[in-house]
Amino acid sequence: MSARGGTQHDELRELQQRLILFKVSLLLVVGLLTLRLWYLQISEGGYYQDLSENNRTRAVVLEPVRGLIYDRNGVLLANNVPSFGLYVTLEDVKDRKALLESLVTLVGLDEATVRKKLSERGSKLLPRKVKDGLTLREAALIESHRLDLPGVTVLAESQRNYPGGLTAAHLLGYVGEVSSDQLERSEYAELHLGSIIGQYGVEKTYDRFLRGRAGQKTVEVDAMGHEKRTVEVGKPSAGDDLYLTIDARLQTLAEQLLGDEFGAIIAIETATGDVLAMASRPVFDPNMLSRELTPKQWDKIVQDEGHPLTNRATQGQYPPGSTFKIVVAAAGLETGVVSTTTRVRCTGGYPFGGRVYRDWKAQGHGVMDVVDAIVDSCDVFFYTIGQRLGIDTMAEFADRFGLGHETGVELPSERTGIVPSTAWKTKARNEIWMPGETISAAIGQGYTTVTPMQMTMVMATVAGSGESFRPRIVRAIKERATGQVLDLPSVPRPKLALKPETYELLHESLAGVVSRGTAGRARSTLVQIAGKTGTAQTAALKDDRKKDKDIPKKLRDHAWFVSYAPADEPKIAVVVLVENMGHGGSWAAPLAKQVIEAYIKLKPAEPVTADAAVERESPPMAVAMRDAHD
Amino acid sequence: MIDRVLDSRSLTLDHFDWRFLGLIAAILSLGVLSIYSVTSTLPGGGTPVYMKQLAWIAIGCAAFVAMLAVDYHKISRLAYILYALLLVLLVVVLVAGKTSRGAQRWIPIGPFVFQPSEFAKLVLVLTLATYYTKSPRQGWMQRVVLPGLIMLPGLLLILKQPDLGSGLSYLSIYVSMLLVVGMRSKAMGTLMLFAVMLFPFAWEIVWGSLHDYQRERIMTFVDPAYDTGGKGYHGLQSRIAIGSGELLGKGLYGGTQSQLKFLPESHTDFVFAVFAEEWGFLGVLVLLGLFAGLIWLSLEIALKAKDMLGALLAAGLIAMLAFCLVINVGMTAGLFPIVGIPLPLMSYGGSSTVATMAALGLLLNIKRRRLTLFY
């Protein structure tokens, strides 16, 4: 070995000694990595296991099938039909513009609406609904173009359907997606965005029975959110079915009677409070409202001058007009202001405070007792006793008859109307009550407003001589889970304890109204009807008595007829209000007569019990939808 | 003695060789298995990824044999030429390379892509070993500055791509060989002083040359809460994959993190996480054992090398392998920032596999020729 080789050899040995350090550090580093992996996999393993489970699984909500709604005889009023929803998953869409174009040509989507939906915030991974209610043809068309439309899916869904179309729309209501505001309320706590709930009518008030409980499917998804396989399924449970008190035949008749006029007709069974019919016109289309509306469609409904979304039966507030005379007469008789011997001479006007309050009959009614005053609807008689009673006593009795209060009908947003009094005027208007206002109030004009539902309860109370039941809309609930039928009881209202003579006198007078008074057009050969006409003035008391046809329709008076029948043994109370139709006796009374006669004719056919109705339930669609989830 | 010499000449394999080759084969198999597991569920036609990897391994075997067959002294003579060629290739990458995810690292050759930076490490080891063997190793100018200057163009070209991972391993080779050659404490001190003084400028240059995603990766490493939904995602998913493997793992195809693609780059840079998820801590112990064994044997080679060139070459190659192993496992396990370094012999990738196998061939070359001088 050369000298150089020797040096090199020493240096090599020196170098190789340093390499020993490499060995030590190798062991150290591998040890360190092992420790780290032990920490991740053993000591924190469970934690990361959970994270990985969360990563890979998603909970997919399985929407429940909504309960069905039947009338009292088992006629199907609301069910569910299969529907096709069009969904777009943005993540999979390559060319948004091209997609829009093909969707517009294929299924005629509104381009602006779809574009808006696609640009809404939200996960790109989750399918978002672009349109629902595709026809079978449209769904098939989309399916056949599947390959050209990446990211587009058509899903079969359950769509609320009202087989009767517009029938009982205000009563049944409609359904829609829960709003974010609604979600914050405790009653909707178990729901999630996209859940369908009742938004109006019985659909809303009985939503917790109808909606059922959502199920949950656990699916394995990849990092892109695509479903790979189902891990676990918790089945949804369908909602309970409702049996309403409505008789579809009477309901349809009431709606036909109103026709194109605006107004409301209510019929209730006095012995139970069962609402047999509740019609309100104009009407909305519950099938349309239960689908997704474009903003334009929605605006059109909301801005409609006829306010179709108002249920005039429970939310329409009108001056009661002469129908209020029932309350005033009762107040007079109870307080002793009026007796059977009280006589008032009517000359066609009542001078007070420097002006003359006119009677509807310019030439006057002559000498009137209380029965005749009701029968002929003499205004001067009631001006006189109203003046003697004073506004606060009238208000007290109106209050006892339930005016100014909700009737408790199970429909959303019932209105209370106004029962004016001196205290009310100070509070509501911060003004002093004017004596002349008492005179208008005595014939149901001025500040006083009532809903047709309230007047129905007034008539039911009179018919029952003080006994009445809270208006009832749902008579039974069929529990989906157990198949049990839960009959809901009639709830008695507090008895209105007036003297029997007062009721007798009212019964006699109201029968007289039909048999020999202002409601001659309600006279029936089938049944004796008792009732009271009313004409609710839309403007302040008018001095000129023009013929109705000379007044623009919008300014014409509302026609009332409140009634019950049979007069001697009341079974049904019927209230009719027709807006802008003028005199109640002419326009409203005949409608009530037809409803009552129809009821009397129906009567022999005993209502089918809820149990028996189940047998008759066989809408094939509804059954098919059920089977899918049961 | 005589027997062993004869053995080496006749190319028969001794016990050591078998162990060395066995470890390589075992690691390669586990790599292919993991790649197979994670890519077999991928939709789409074409050659399966694991088949491609097997093809690369075949080419790697050829490189292994080539590097084994020719005496490493002869290879050493080509060092500077190879280095020059490398610089040319790195320039070609920058000019005509294929860009992918913001980086320009690949040269397309027919249906394949070639990543010169993977070979840069091997060539650098060869170049520096040759330099240190031939040049006087006195004074810090010759020890530190000159080799540093030799190394620098390659480093800058790699960082320019940008390829932070390869740049770091490239730099680590220089530093490791410097340490092996042995720096006097005085020289070390001076270097440290310079490094500290230059650090702000170097930081500015390095930080400034980084891409946004690289800066964010570093930021999320320094502060994991920096952006949990965004850039910290990879690291977190990787930790979840490893951690959820627990003791026994989820089994072949059972790795939900990788199978369902929560784990990014699962068959390349993050193949270790795939393996750890499917085979658990026990599997990881085996794998790390195999790697430790391979490096241990390589260290044996370095320790018993007959000359400076052999020892230096071996040390550089070991540094190259060990650095990649530690940084890769460390980054998948959340110990280091994610810098994009493949796991040698495991990650899918032609250039990396071939370069690593060539390096291992060279290591065995050094071992097999350590006794010839005594003849």
C-alpha cells in the first residue's frame, strides 16, 4: 500500500466511524416514527376511526308519506301521488350553459328560475331540486338523454294531491317546504330544510299527525359525495290519516252555490259542532300551491285583489248588519230594557243629535213589538233599544255570544272581529265614544265586525238555547302505526245562560223572519227554517238609497243570512255571506235554504263510521305509495 | 477469503446478498399490493396502475443489474458527464416539460413521462462522491464551498420547477455527505454563522420562489388550524387514514379513506397511509422493519467499503433513501409539512422506482467489489 493509500485508509476508517452515528440515528429515527404511528393508530386510533366513519357515511333522510285526509263518509280529499323531481348535482356538471339549454328544450324549464336555483349557495356535491312535478313523459325524456346530461337525475317522490281540485281548499290547505323561520320553532324541531309540512288549513293545524316521521338511510359515500352503497336503513313511518267532519256533498254544493261570487258558506251540526261544509270564495288551487311555485306565480296569488288566500269563513271580518239584532234583542230582553209588551212606532227614521238615522224601509214599519221588529228587521226599533241599552251593555252581550273571540275552529289564523265599546274606542283609537255611534252599532253597522264562523256559533247557540259545541273539523285520527282509530270528542262550549223566555222569543222571531218576514226567499217546503237576514254596509251609512244595480259592484253591501233548521228541533246551523251582493234576504237566504234542504235530504244516509271508511279507501296511488315505505 | 472473492466474481449470491435482495423484493411487493388495493376499484379502462408499476419494477431490475454489473469506479468516471447531462435535462424540463398541478417536472417520452429530478439525487451522490474522492479534502473551501457550488445549479433548477420535495432531498444529500466527509468544528461553526447571517435572504428567496399551495402547506403545518377545510385537508385525511387503521388495519380493499378517495394521491405520495390504513400498526411495524433492515444492510456496505469512493457513495445513497423514507412517513403521519416526496420502492412512479433501484444496485455493487483490492 502506498503512503497515499495509507492516508486514505486512515481517512476511510475515520469516515466509517462517523457512519456508526448514522446507525444510531437510523434506530432513533425509526423509533421516533414508530412512536408517532403508535400514537396515531393505537392511542388515538379510536378517535381517527370515528373520523373516518364520519367521512365515509352520510345520513340520507327518507321522507315519510303524508297521512291521507277523508271526509266524514270516507271520501278521499287528500292523498299522495308519485311525482318526478328534477335534480342537478353541480359537481358533475361540466358545461352549465349547455345543460341549461338542453333542459329548456327538453322539458321547457323556465331558464331564469333554473339559473337562479343553480347559483344558490349550497353544496356542489348534493343534488339540488330544479323542478318538481315532471310528467312521466318528461321524466322518460330526461332518462333517455341521461348520458348527454351529466349531473342530472330524476327522482321519484311523493307529491301531495287533492283529488277534488279546488274543493274545500281553504279547509284542507296545502303543503310546502318548511321555511328556515319555521324550523326554529319547537313544533318543527325534528324537521330539516326540505321537509314538507302543512302550510295552510287542516294540513297545517294537524301537521304533527299528518306528516309522519322521517326515516334515515346511512349510505357510504366517496370523497365526491357519490353514494356507493347503503349501510343501514331506518324506515320512515307514514303520517296518520284524518277523517274530517266535512260532508263532501254539502261542501261541493256550498261551493257551487257561491259560484264566482266572493263570500263564505258554513254549515255545522248543532248537536256536535261538526263543520259539515265550509266554503270560501275566491279560492286558490291547493294542488298548484303544494308544488313549487315560481316567484311570478306566487306574486300573482298574493297580489290578487280577491285575496284568494283568505279563508273568508274564519278570516273575513264583516259588519254583521241586521244579524246583530239577535244579540241586541237578547240583551234587551235579558236586561229588561225590552219586554214582550214593548212597542216602538217606526216612521222610517230616528232623529238623534241633529240628524235622522234612517230605517231601511223609508215609509216606516208602523208600531212594532220585539218579535215584529226582528221579523221585519225594523231599524228604528233597534235604534231605540240600542240607545236605551248603551254600547257597553250591547258589547257585553256580544262578548257573551262569542263575538270578538276566536271560535276555536282548528284552522290557522282565525280572526276575532271587533266588538266596540267605550273602553275599546279609548284603547284602540284613543277617542271618546260618540252617542250616535251607539245607534249605528245597534243595527250592526259602524265599528262592529264579525266573521261568518262567529255568526255560525251565534246561531248554533241560539238554536241550542245556550248549549253549543266548539266547531270541530276533524272527527277521527287513524293512527298509522297501530291502525287504531282515535275518535275526537265534541267539546261543549260554556253554556250561554239566558232566560228560557228569551230563547223562546228568539226562536219564534227567527222562524217568523223566514215564514213571514225579510227572508221569504228561504222558505222551504221540506223544512221549517229559522234565520235572520243582514245587509252589511261597506261604506258609511248612506243617505241615498240607490238601487243596487246603480252602484259599482265593489261598493255594494254584503249580503248575510244566518240560520238554523229545523226551526222547532234544530240540527244544522247555516251561515251565508256573499260580498257586494246587496240585500241579505234576496241573495244570501236562498243559498242557505238550498244547503239546508240538501242536508235534510242527505240525512237518512247515516254517515259512515271511520272504521267502515277504511274499507272503502282504495285509491290505488295511495296504496302504492304506502307499500313503498311500510 | 478466497471463497468469497470467487463467489463475488462468479456472480453467485451470498447470504448477505439474499437478505438485501429479499428486503427489496418484500418492500416492492407491499408497494404493488397497496397500489393494487387502492386503484383496482378505479373505474376506466387502460392498463391497471399496478401493472404499470410492475413494468416499472421490471425496468428498475434492469437498472439494478446494470448498476451492479459495471464496477462502480468506472461509473464514477462518468460522474461529471452525467451531472452535465442532468443539468441539461433539468433545463429541458423547464423549457419543454409537461406541466401538472402548477409544477413543471416531467419530460414526456412516448407514452411515458420522465422526471429528471428523481435521477438528480442519484447523480448528485455520484458527483459529490467522485469530487471528494479525487480532490483534497482540506480546508472549508474545498470541503464546503466548491461542492456546494457544484450542487447549486441542480438545486436551483429543481426549485424552479418547483419541486420542493426533490429540492429538499437533493440538499439533504449534500449536507449528509458533508457530514460524512467530516467537518472540523471550526469550519462547521463558520458555516453555521454564515447560514444564520444569510438566513433572512435565503428565506426571502426560498419563500418568494414558493408557489401559493406550497406556502399554504407550510402554513398549515405550522398552524394546523390555519385552514382545516382547505389546505390542511390532505394532512388531516392522511392522519385519519393511518389512525383509523388501528392495530390490525381494515384489511385489503378495506381502507375507506383511500378506497373512497378521501385520501389524496393515495397510490403515489400517500401510499404509506393506504398501507397503514389497511394493515394497521402491526403492518406498519413490519414495513418499517423492512426499511430499517434495508438501510441497516446498506450501512454495513458503507462501513465495509474498501475505499473512499465506495464509502462516500454508499453514505450518499443511504442518506438519499433514508431522507425520503423519513420525510415521507413523517409527512403522512403529520410530523412534517406535506412536501411531495415519494416513498422509495412503495409509491407508484416510474422515475422514482427506477432511480431507487439503480441506487440499490449501486450499493450492492460497492459491497460485491469490496474484496477485489486484496487480490
